[in-house]
Amino acid sequence: MVKLLLQYGADPNEEIDSGASATAFAATPEIRVLLEAHGGDLGEYDTSWIEHNDELLTRVAANQSDPHRIGAAFAMSAHRPDLLARLLGAGLRMPAVHTSCQGYLVEFLLSRGAPVDLPDDEPWATPLGWAERRGYQQIASILRAHGATR
């Protein structure tokens, strides 16, 4: 079906309701490859295929100035320590706390070299500051045990 649609001029970069391309929502790796072969692009924010695309994984990890991409990469890997390890190995720098973090993820990030005091946009917004502000006492304790200060 996808081949037929492409033969009749379907645009693999047509945006779907969410703003992502058809390529990003391809049902299988084979369909994604077919769409890419016809000019389909994952786009700057499409991370749905990140684990299958080393170039995209590296691009996401390398762009430290884009908090949306970093957030998407983290959300994608929040329950996938293997994928998070690949992102960190590719150079992704993340603070040791995030609004959706759980204690085991903070431990995981710290064990992979996440900076314990990486500041955010606000002066108080260190990982420890975020944990305290959100009431994450377990995470605050873990961060303090690793030398975090305010």
C-alpha cells in the first residue's frame, strides 16, 4: 500500500496531526526505510525512530542547546536504560534530575556521569533545587549523597 501511495505522488513528509511526518510514524522499520528512500525525513524533533537510527541518536545527543530535543530524548528513554545509556554514550548531557525522574533513573544518570549540579535557567534550578521544589525527597537525598549543593 505504501509503495502504491508513493508511486502516485504521496508526500512522505506530509505532516500528521501532531506535526510529525509520516516517516516518523511509520509502522515498521521497512516502511520507514521505504519512506526515507522517497525523500522522507525524520525532521528535527521526530525521535520515534531514535533507537533504530544511529545518526539521529548522535544528532539528538549532540544538540545541547535545544531543551525540547533533549527533553524528547529523555522522555523516550525514561523507561529504557539501554537507550538512555546509548544517548549518554553519544554525548548527551543531562542534569541528574528531571520532572519525571524516579530514584533509580537518578542513580543511573549519576552512575553514567551526569553532573550533580548542572544549573538550569533559574539560579535556584540545580538538580537539587528542582527535587526540593517538586517535593522529591528520595531524589534530593540521592543527590545530596553524591555531593549536590544548592
